[in-house]
Amino acid sequence: MKLASETSFDERRGRWRAIALITVLGFSSGLPLALSGFTLRLWLARAHLPLAAIGFTANLGIAYSLKFVWAPALDQLRAPPPFRGLGRRRGWLMLFQILLAAAIGGLALTHPAHDLAATLVLGGLVAFFSASQDIMIDAWRIEFFPMKLQGAATAGYVWGYRAAMLISGSGVIALSVVIGWQKAILLMVPLQLLGAAATLLCPEPAPPVARQLSVGARLRAAVVDPLAEFFRRRGAVVILAFVVLFNLGEALAGVMLAPYYTHLGFNRAVIAIATGPAALVAVLAGTAAGGALVARAGVGWALLTALTFQTLALVLYPVLGLFPHLPHILLGVSVVESFAGGISDAAFITYLSGLCNKDYTATQYALLSSVAALALRTIGGFSGVLAHAMGWIPFYEFTIVSALPAMVVMLIILRRYPPAERRMRAAGD
């Protein structure tokens, strides 16, 4: 018989092991994002492609907004035979991680200045396999961790996610100065496979009780029931509107940062330093602050605080345009933006996770996170056209105004449809 202290020690060790695994999976989730986003856009900007073409690269990630379409199939079907033995969640996850690593390798071998179409196709595949991987990681996180550990799991996920974005962002940019874009991106392939190693070590969540259903009943259980359950809730439409608007200002601003920095005269080395270690420390601090704020003030007020910091970061972009060629100003802007992003990630992911019914985890979270990416993958694609038509300073002033509607909707939610966190805490797990 184990002593209570030994059992407690084993539980703590298992808890830290699980947090370490979700951190590595977060790393696997974050690594491809810059490769089909900021890093790719800077690569295209350095190849002297027009702003409109660079702006429309935001549409490569439309898979992040459409992943709810195939999430029900992943929720109901088993992975193909070579991966089936890993289980319902891990089997699909391993398959997509291998395909994702292959797509990143293919992207590294393209030459955008000579064959832009190939670069865009491979970038789109990276985004598609990345979005598919995210469906399974989110489902595993929500199903495996009890409610009392969801905050810690989210923090671990965000830390891994942001560290990976640093590596595939400023890391690749810095390496490209020395060894070129293709080799720098190719080095991301073995790092992407770290997620596959973590998947092998992850416990498989308990599957739902098996039921014999007809094809029609399975389709209803996979697609109709998860959506119907969500839309029966009070304020469902208002909540979805908030999810769409939450990242609207950042979506418009972020897509154009790479060509904006280039326009202001910052070279790749300066950009890599500004978005490098200091930005990582800031985002980790922001994530910790966001997690603490969620615990103390609740998800709703944490989201309102996150929106305030996001708006402050947007204010700094037109200010940066008044001081071109000053690296310390760029560094300061990057640190503030990263801190704001950390708070936003911690609060927003916790909020979305709390909206999910565990009977429909993959489908509902895919729906919510798809809607969250909608502004970036649609309106964000026109940011290049807007920046070209308006000029850089007026464009970034416009992004500030674009962030305000989310604050208004958040105030309505706090008043009329507050997050049910008190009930969840009272229920325990």
C-alpha cells in the first residue's frame, strides 16, 4: 500500500509530465504558423513582390477558419490502419504531424521569386495540415485534463506555441541572413517532428461509450448535434460575434508587419532581434499574467484587459512609423505587442475551452477557433490593398478603430452572458 505522501508525489509527477507533453504539443502547433504567415510574408517582401500579393497570403490559412468542416469526421472516424493502433486522438494526430513535416520540407525547396505558385501551394498545405493537427491537439487537451488543470494546460500550451513561433519567426529570419531562406526553413522539419515524439508519449483519452448507430444517426451526432447544442445556448450569436471580432484589429495589422518593417528600413537582422528573445520573455510574462488574471478576476475581465493591451499595441504601430530606422523603438513595440499577445492567448483559449461541451469537444472547439481565425483569413487578406490605398500611418490608425467593436461586445457579454466559470469551479471535476 502506498503512503498518502507517495501517492501525492506520483500525482504531482504525472501532472507535470502531462503539462510537459502539452507544452511540446503546443510547440508543434505554433511552429508552422509563422512559416505560412509572418516569415513567409517577409520572404516574399524580400523577393520584392507587390503588397497586394503579400496581403493575400493571409488567405492561405483559410483552413484555420474552415477546420470545423472536417473536424466532425475526425471526431467520428478512426485513423487509417498504420496509425489506428495509437487510438482515436493520437492516431490522427500522428498522421497530420508527419504530413505537416513533409509540407514544410516542400516549402523550403521552393523559390518564390521564380515560382510563386509553388510557394503558395506548399504554404497552403502547411496551413491545412497545421489546422488539422490543431483539431486533435485541442481535443486531447480538453478531454485529457480535468477542469481544475485546464488553466495550467493552457499556459503550457501557449508557452510552447509562442516559443515555436519565435523559432520559426525570428529564428528563421536570423538564419536566413547566414544560410539563406531555403536552408533555414528546412531546419524546421526535425523540430516539427518533436510533436510526433510527444504524441507517442501521450496517454490516449478515454473514448466515449460505443453505440451502434446508422449512417444518418452518426452524421447527426457528428455534425448536427454539436452545433445544435451550442446554438441552443443563450447569447450564442453574440458570443460568436465576439469571437470573430476579438482579433480583427490584430488581423489587419499583423498581416502587414513584415512589409511595414521592410518599408521602414529595418533589415532582417534587426527584425530578428526585435522579435527574438526579448519578445519571448514578454509573451511568457503576458501568458503568466493572463493566467493569473483569469484565476483572480475571471475569464471575462481577463478578456477585457487583453483587449485593452491589444489596442495599446496597435497604437504603437503608427508611432513606429514616425521613428523609422530606430531599432530600440522597434524592440519596444515588439515587446509590448508580445506581452499583449500572451495575455490574449491565455484568456481567449481558456474562454473558448470553457464554451465546449465535452461530448463534442473536437467539433465545437474547431468551430469556435475557426470563427476566431475568420477575420485574419478573410478581411486580413485585403490588408495589403488597404495599406497601399491608404498609406502606412492611416492604415495602422484604422486598425486601432477596428479593435473597438470587440470591446463593446465584450461588455455586453459580461453584463448579459457572463462566462460560466463560477459554476464550473463549483462543480469541480
